[in-house]
Amino acid sequence: MDTISALHSGVSGIQSGLKSFNQNADKVVKAGTTEPQNSVTDPLVNMISDKQQVQASAKVIQTSNNMIGSLLDIKV
């Protein structure tokens, strides 16, 4: 995998994780106000998973950045 596609994968993972996190946060808010029969357990568990996805994607970006830096050091 080249560094550009790794960076793209990392950014896509962060965007996807944040979108899902926001959707689950909305479900938690709605469960507490408008629809009392809805459980907040599933959205909260999903939010933890979303957080881990964002963290893993950030590590992909960090690793790609380090690889690019190493390549530039070799070329210079």
C-alpha cells in the first residue's frame, strides 16, 4: 500500500467514525427526551467503537506521515 492511499484510508476512516459517532450521539439525546422506550445502551457502545475507529485511523495517518518523512530524509 502506498502512502497516499494509506492517508486516504486514514482520512476516510476518521470521517466515517465521526459521522457514526454523531449519529449515535443523536440517538442518545433522543432516547433521553422524546422516546423513553429506546435504550441508550446500543448507541453508547457504538460510540465507543466509533472512538476506537477514529483512533485507529489517526494511527494510520501518523504512520503514513512518518513513512513520508523517512522517504524525504532518504532522498535529501
